[in-house]
Amino acid sequence: MPKQKFVQVTWIDAWEDESNFATAHAIAQTHEPMTVRTRGWLLVDDDTGISLAGEDSAQDGHDVFRRRCFIPRVNVKLVEELKFSKPRKVRNGNLVGSSDGDSAVGRNPGVPVGEGAVQ
């Protein structure tokens, strides 16, 4: 795992309207920048801006990064470090601390279980 921090950057972005026609009213309603949240490995954070990477791997003992993006400093509103939570331990097929005793092993935890659910 890289030594870089994993962050979420909230920033202001310009945007492009892909429609061919717009009324003056529609233009007035959308005449503002877009607030964007981008998450990634923080590579550079200086007066010029922020460089992030969305993917990391190791080659020849060095961290390498892909899906890089640059955000000009003037556009940055907030930088927050995100922490990874520790995975929950599994005992006898059940998540430790699970109130219903339901097993998360071998199934999507977002899929409902119980009467009438497809398993």
C-alpha cells in the first residue's frame, strides 16, 4: 500500500452543456460552477494545486499510479483525509458483532435475506 494519504477533495469545476439549444431562462438557472468531490491518493499538494491518483500498484519495488488528475489550487474548497476502517472479523461464518447472526460470507451484504428473498 502506498505511503500517500487517501483524500477527498471538494472543488469547483467548470462544465459544458452538451445540448444544442437553451433558453435565456435555462441559462440563467444553470449559470454557476459545479461542486465536485474527487477521491484518490494524494500525490502533490502545493500552491499550484493538487494531484491525485485513482489507482496504485508496485513495479520494481516502486509505487506507480494511474488515473491521475490535477485540480488547480484556486478551485479547491476542502481537502479531507479518509481513513480505511479495519475489516470485521468472521467467526464460524458469522460477522463478529452482527446482531442478527446472519452470515456475510459468500453473499453480497447489500442483498436482503429472509422470507421471500431470492438466495
